[in-house]
Amino acid sequence: MSTVTAIPEPAAEKNGAALSPLRRGPLAAVSGGAAAVFLLLSGGQGYYVDELYFRVAAGHLDWGYVDQPPLIPLLARVQMALFGDNLVAIRVVPALLAGVAVLVAGFIARELGGGGRAQVLAACATAGSLASFAAGHVLHPTAVDHLVWVTACWLVIRVIRTGEKRLWPVAGAVVGIGLLAKYLVVLLVICLAAGLLVTGPRRVLRSGYLLAGAGVAALVAAPGLVWQALNGWPQFAVAGSLSEPFGVGSVINFFVGQILMIGPFLTPVWVVGLLALLRRPEWRAYRSLAVAYPVMVVILLLAGGAPRYTEGLLTVLLVAGCVRAATWAATIPRRIWVGLAVAGNTLLAMVMVMPVLPAAVYARDPVLAALGEEQFGQTGWQGLAGQVAAVYRSLPEADRARAVVYGHNYGEAGAVALYGPGYGLPREYSGNNSYADFGRPADDKTVVIAVGVDRASFSRLFGRCELGGTLDFEFPHFEQGKEILVCRDPREPWSRIWPELRWLGTF
């Protein structure tokens, strides 16, 4: 049985020694081109369900939320203030951040000894990965998380290569920013630390600068962490609701996800990168990056984590594979193969994530429907608001004057918040996650149009409930068939009803 042994402690190199020149122009062109594509295709089908939530949360800024840190709602607020309250405006920052991640991929390739061709290939492959398209298309914590993971790994590689331990506080600041968007970056820290402890070089851990970096990370992330602590760490309850029970099916889904997160055409490249980091003598100092991946896989499988949580580290492995691929592609036929792999992966990622085809085309073809499942999460929300409005207009005028809309989940409520004013709908509410803290109905609101609720549990809170309609959509939608109830005469004041309607989790 083979074992992974700790490497000898090499002497630190001089900064920049033995590195190929940085291909600034080509890397900037690939990075800017990727960001431009993300921006040009940011309109598309419509708002993604989480964006509907963040858009509302932007009007209720806080130091934290039960299901997330404070940064994404703040970014939504800033973008809406600068660019307007529209779909393209809310996606400017994700597109730019994903473009920067493409640039950092080129930096990593250079740190690993890659020449100009390897740097550009790494940037192109990263830009063409499904992970980059997913991070750059919608406003979501992954938009920040993706760049944070790639940048943190780049800084760790630089510390290992140069021995410049003063970079640890910089890495700490990057991790702290990541913690303001998504607590998942802790997983990267744990796995990289495990890799360094197992394979070395442990010298980089013996530094007061590392402790300073941890302090910087904690200081930057303090607003969200303090809020969570003061509110009983609700994030743990939300994370528990998202976990998938361990089993054969979950394991299969996880490893299929590892192929899809970068893309099937480039999966061989990141696998080569993983193996090369483990086996190449020239890269033995960076073996911790390769060890971090199986450690992460085991943790996520045991915790029931989503396969997409590895996407940041997979991007780094992809870059390592590109350095090897650039060396391998010494002949024209091999370069053609590599180019086709990048182009094919880019095209597939665009079809899966970006609105390059009308929604009707995805819906008509079973293969495209499976590939473009994410597309359907961006359709139908205006139609939902319109169907709620039809129920509202059917009410007597006296009932409309004292009516509110209640969405069981934040997607339903967020859709009404966005499109409801155009239909003349009253204020929307929801008990889901932090939406419950954005307000509750006044006691004089005694008629509720309830969307997607469980009829039995909701009805016991009111004098009577009746079916107002059933949601129906042109394209596949997870809200299909849910009921719209009209409930009257709450049995108790809203202040007593509201705690019973609060719930944590996704849907």
C-alpha cells in the first residue's frame, strides 16, 4: 500500500525567480472577453430564484441573515443603486468577478512554472468551464466564492514557492471577504491545512504572519460572524436542511457533479492536474493542493454537501492540468485536440448555463431540457405574479382593501415583490429564512392570498380557506401545480401567528 510522505523542506526561492514572463496582454484579453460574454448574455430568460430574494434583501440591509452573511444583499443594493433595478444591472458584479478569476487562473499557471502558452490556455479553459459560467451569470454567493477560492489558492502557492510569509495576511483578507459572502470557504482552509500538514512544506505554517492572517480573516468577517453568534447560529440549521443523506445515490450524484462542474471535455485536464501535483517531482512542494481535494470529497460526502462545493478547487486543478497540457501539445494535431476540448466545453457550458437558446427550445428537446435545467429556474416568475394577480382581482373590493400576499418560500414572495406592483398587487410576505424578518402583515390585513403553502397547516390559522387557483407554467417549473389559497379571518393577531409561519431551509 502506497503512502503519501512529507516532502523535504526546500529553501525558499527568490520572488519571481525562474518564472516565465507574465502574458499580461493576452490574459487581460481573455479575462475581459469572458466578462464581456457574461455581461452580454446576462439578460436572458429572467431572474434566478435566489436573485429575487437578494433583490428584496437589498432593501433590508443587516449585518447578517439567517441563511447567509451580509455581502450579497449589499452587492445587490450597490448594483441597483448604480445601474438600476433590472436584470442586467444585478449581474454586473458577478460577470466582473468571474472575469477576474480567469485572470488569476493565468497567474496560477505562471506560479506553477507555466510559460506564456500555458498561462493563456489556463485562462481560456477556466473561462470555458461550467464553474465560471455559473459564477459569472447570476448574483449568488458563488459569484464571490469562486474568485475567493481561486485567489486564496494562488496566494498559498506563492507563499510555498517564495517563502514570502507576509502574504498570509493578504490571504486572510481574501478569506475574510469570502466569509462575508459564504461560509463555505472554511472548507477550503481546512482542506489546504490538512494537505500542508500531511505533505508539507510545513515551514510555511510556522509563522506569526499566519496567525496574523487568521486574525485579519476573523476581523473582516466579524460582522456576519457576530450576527450569527448573537442569533444562535441559524446558518447551521439552514446548512443541515440542505444536506443530502449519505447513500449510493448521493455518491453517484456527487461524482457525476465532479465531471459537470468543470465540464466533460475538460475533466481529463483537471484529472491530469490532480495526478501531476501528486506525482511530478517539480511540483512536490504543491502536493498539498492535490491532497486537499480527496479530503474535501470525503468531508462533503459524509456531510451530505453538494457536488458543486468543490468547484473552486477543481478550477485550480484544471489550471495545473493546463500547464501539463501546454507541454504535451507540442505538435499541431495535439494543439487542435486541446483547442477542440476548450471550445467544446465552452459551448456546452454556454448551453447549460447561459440563455443562448429560447426557453421553448430547451423545453421541446429532452436532452436540452436535461442540460439546461438551470434555465427553467429563470422562467415563469412573472407568470406566477400574474396568476396571483388574477386571484386578487377576483376578490370583492372590500376583501382587496384588506388583503396581502403570502409566499411559502422566498422565490414566490420575491416574484410578487418584483412583478406585483405592475399588477396592482398588495405587499408580499414570507416566513422563509430571513424573509420572515423583512416584515409581517398588520392586524387589519385579514385576507391572505397564500401561494404554495400546505393547506392543512395553513388553514388551521384562519377562520376559512378556499382554493383560488393552481399555478401552471408554459415551461417546466418547480412551482408547477402548487395551490393559491384565499384565507380569511386570522384566528389570532399576526404577532402570534408569525412565529408559526417561520421556517428555515430551501425548497
